[in-house]
Amino acid sequence: MFVLSNFIIALAKMVDAVLWLAPWLIFVRVALSWVNADPYNPIVQFLCRITEPVLAFFRRFLPPISGFDVSPIIACVVIMFLRSFLVTTLFDLAFRLR
């Protein structure tokens, strides 16, 4: 069972890394929208392609409030919750399998 436990620990670490990076990418995208970055810049296009699926999911349920898009805020809160809950649960599961 230690092999499965090690696999779940590795999976938890990868999920933690992705969920740690996601709010930073969303923040950078929001900051770039404030300064009107060049939409043809490869970095801007990469950030939009990476973050748009997450933000579009929340935009379906949350309309803009007074022209203000709250989807990045809600997405970051949900990501922080997932990081706290999911990663901890995976680590606990892995340690119980040992």
C-alpha cells in the first residue's frame, strides 16, 4: 500500500502547486487588464488561455455587478478553499494508507 500512498502524496503536491499558482496567474491577468496590455503579446495570450476557462465558469453564474467583473475574486476564493480542503484531504488519505 505504500506505493499507492506515495502516488497520492505526489498527486497532492502537484495539485497544491497548481492551486498555488492559479490565483497568481489570475491576479496578473487582472492587473494586465487595468493597463490595457497588447492583446497580441504572447504572454498576454498565454495568460488569457490559461485563466479564461476558470473565469468563464464563474461568469456563467455571476453577472457583472455595476460593470465590475467579480469572477476573479470568487475564483480565487474557491481556489483557496480547494487548496485547503482537497490537498489536506489527499495528504490525510495517503498517510492513512501507510
